[in-house]
Amino acid sequence: MGGVTPAKTGASGTVDKPVNLTKYAWLSIAVAIATITLKAGAWSITGSVGLLSDAAESVVNLVAAVVALVALQAAAKPASLKYHFGRTKAEYFSALVEGMMIFVAAAVILVSSVERFLHPQPVENGLLGLAISTIASILNGATGLLLIRVGKQHNSITLRADGKHLLTDVVTSAAVLVGVGLVLLTGWDRLDPIVAFLAGLNIIWTGTKLIRESVEGLLDKTLSRADNKAILDILDAHTTEEVNFHGLRTRESGHLQFSSVHVLVPGHWTVQRGHDLVESVERELIAALPRLQVVTHLEPIEDPSAYEEYDADLMELRADGISPATPPGTPGPADA
């Protein structure tokens, strides 16, 4: 016997529609176009390789925003006969592409900075270029903070990745602005490419983190420690001499969370009694984690065959020291 719960159930018992986040991708595209225009203008009037690197990253922002739009549109589609669990993993592909695009931007910045270091050139119209680039950075920063906040609220890795990318762009821009400002103050032209090179290294670090997070999502990494603990606490609250749980597994797919667990009850229980227990457990789990989809499997606690699968059992993480129920003479996970 098993049960499947919806991703999110309202007070009336109806399933809430998935939130459409594509408007934020359109916002990111608009901001990327605006910042490209501003930063390209700043570079053209100054000739600064630092400002060129800043403009190059904004081009990557535009490409990433378009990819994010496509991914969010796919992730917003409901489950179908072909995609039973929906298309939420499309968001991980978006973040992966964005991470790789960050590497492309970093390569352009590093190559340009080395070339300019070997052949330094003076920065012209520096103050005007700095003013234009500052406006673009403020625009990027405000958008990045908004995307991260909405991404955390709806657990969208696409928006979080895009927001982090924009904030990385802000950090890069700040470093470039400082570098160009110091060039104007000191007259040391090679300082401009040095700052650009350091900004490129910082971008590589951000891209590495994005790619790692994307790959972990595609490989069905378990839920966070806090979410797993919330699930374990609820299962422990229902654990008695007659009731136990094992085979707990969790994963995350974009804005959705999934878990499955075996529920062990006495074999003499009626189907109705077991069903009532399972329903109660599932309701509590969804109350604690509204985006969670739960699959339960009811088993007789006395049957040795109920203990044959112990791989990837998160019940082993129970902090209170309780081990999965094991009938006398049945090998448990510690004996495997």
C-alpha cells in the first residue's frame, strides 16, 4: 500500500498551481541589455581593458538570462504522460550553462588583461566612464538581490544562479572601478589590466560553484540537512513499539522536493488503520515542507522481507540514536 501527495496543498485541499517565474527572467534580460549598452559606452570612451572586461561579463549575463527564461518556461509546465515528475530539472541545465558562460567571460577577461599588461595604454575620459559604469552596477546589484530573494522564496536555482551572477558582476565592476580610479590617480597604466585579471579569477570561482550546484541537482542530491532533520523528527514522533520507518530517501528537483519511506506496522492491522496512519504522517510532512511530494510504502513489521533494502536509508541519521526496527534474527544495516 502506498500514497502520493501533491507538491503543495492549500487549506481547501486543492493543489496550488506552480508559480510562473518567467517575468523575472524577462527583467534580467532587460537589465542585461541596459548594462551592456552602458558598459560598452564606458569602455568605448575610455579604452580601459578593465571596463572592457566588465562589458564582456554583461554580454554573458544576457545569454544566461535568455537561457534562464527558456529553463523557467520548461520548469513551469505541469507533469504529463511523458514527464511524470514534471520538467523542474530544466533549471539545473540553465545554471550549468550559466556557469560555463561565466568561464567564457573569464577567459576573455584574462586574455585581454594579459595583452594590455604587456602593451599598456592610457585611460581616457576616466571620470565619465566611471560614472556610466557605476550606474550600470547599481542597476545590476538591485536586480541581483531581487532575483536571489525570489529564487530562495520559490527554491529556483535558475533565479538564484542568475542573481549570484549579477552580484558577481557588481563585485567585478567595483574592482574595475577602483582600478581605473587608481590609474587616474597614479598614472600607472598597468594597474588597469592587473585589476581586470584579478576580477577574472573571481569570476572563475563563481562559475565553479554554480556548476557544482547544478551537477549535484542533476545527480539527485538529498535534501538539505535542515529539511532532512524536519522529516526525521516527524517520523520519530510517530515511532512506537508497533510502528517504525526505514528506507527513507529524499531528493530535490528545482522547486520541488521528493521523499519516499517504508512504514512498518503490525501485520494484523487492518488496511484502514494503516492507511489512516500513513495519511497522518504525510499531512505532517507536507505541513513542515510544503513543496514536498511523499511516497509511502506500508509493510508488516514482522516480515523479514521488509528489511531487505537498506541502501541509502536516511533513517540512519536519526540524532536520538534509535535504529531502524529489526525483528529478532533479521540482519540489520549494521550487519550488512
